[in-house]
Amino acid sequence: MLMQKRTLIGLVGTNILGSLAPALHEDALAAAGVAGHYHLMDLDVLKGRSLADILSAVRTAGFAGINVTHPFKESVVPLLDQVSPEAREIGAVNTVVVDRESRTVGHNTDRTGFYRGFEQALGRDAAQGRTVVLIGAGGAGRAVAFALMDHGVACLQLHDTNGERATALGADLAARFGPQRCQVTAELAPAVSRAAGIVNATPTGMHSYPGVPLARDLLQPHHWVADIVYTPLETELLKLARDKGCRTMNGGGMCVHQAAEAYRMFTGKEADVARMHRTFERACALRG
């Protein structure tokens, strides 16, 4: 999609009214001299609307594209006209571009977003050649799993309260990276005891989803802990981890980097990532 002088983009999901995506994208558009609006479509608020309804409205209204978040990253895939090879491999879409013929093309920028955010916050060596526990095998968890594989994880321990979902992701990773590099686990305690780090890729910790995704006594000072949640930026899990002496990564880096990649897909222009980080920090401060 080539950038127009006026651009309409947005986000569809649930529990998203606290999203910082509008601030990130609208500031980037303004910096490029474009009058743009980023519209939040929260299906907790838009009662009776389906994901298919939203996609139809997006086409009709002339959106350049939309981001897709929980709980629609997997269910959106069969509704699209085309899906990129990477998003097809991951099995989840978080960015939908609408082309000049109003065709919808699905992409995944979460993988790149987590990869770059992790490298920035914890360093490439934090995962390379190590065992890592991933909690959550949904749409976001799938992208995070592939990003951790990209970082050279020796063995990824997958856990989800939905065992079938974890098994499906494990099979996909085994087919792509080899069965020795991933294992589905129903019990977190033994997996965490062997791990260098833990990633939370569930909504647990978000506003309206309070709590932590594992037993508190499992965390030890040698662990690093990453959380993809950024609403709030300091989740209960990260506070607990820091209190125990763990290195931590919040969801801000992933949010910024995936947004920068999505902006490039929506507009055909590179985002100023440093500026996006500053915008994110200001928006967090105002929200807080």
C-alpha cells in the first residue's frame, strides 16, 4: 500500500481501549506529513459484530490496513484473501494490509517485534543454546516461539492451559526446527527448574486479567523473565521477578518494534524506531 496524504488504519481485538498503538502510528504518520487516524475496534464494546463484519467494514471504509490482537490472531487467517509465507508458517496474523483492489493480505510482525525487543532488553546470548519456558501457545505465543527459535534456543518448553494448542504449536516447531528443540510440558515446575528464562505470552497480567501465569516460588534469581504484556508496562509477574533478582523484559520493546514493521507495511515507508520509542514512553507516562 503506497502512502496517501490521508491514511486510515486501526486495531481489532478485545480489551484494547488502553492500547498505545494509536499514539505510535499517528505520531509516525504526522512525522511523515500525513493526516492519519488509527481507529480502535474493540469487540467487547461493538456488541454483535463479528471479525468478518469488521473486515468488510475496513474494506468499505478504505482502510490502508489494520492490526489484529487477542483473541483473533489465529481466527483471522481463513478470512483473508492472502497470507504471507511467514505468517502462514507461524499460523497467526497480527497485521492486515488492504491493497488497491481491496484485497486483504495477512502478515505477522510479532515475530520480528519480539526478536528485536528481546535482543535490545536481554541480549542475544540470553536465549542462544539455552532452555527457555514459553507460557502461552496462542496467536502471540506462536510468533514468540518462532522468534525464540530464531535466537537459537536449544530447547523450548511449551506450556498452555489448552493442551491441544500447545501440542499443535510443538508439532509445527518440530517440523520446522527439529523435534529435539521443542517439548510440550503439562507441568511448569520441572520445566522452569531446567530453564534459563521464562516468557509469558498469555494475557495474564493485563488490566482485567490480573495475576501471574505460574507459581510464584518457581522463579529464582538466575532466571530472566520476559512478558509481552504492556498494559500495564510493569505486570505483577515482572515485579515479582525483579523482587527475586531476575533480569526482566517488559512488553514495550516488542510493541514498538512490531508497530514499526507494521507501519512500513501500511505505508511503504520506514518508521523512525527511536522516535517510536520516545512516543511510547510519553504515552505510557500520560496513561499512567
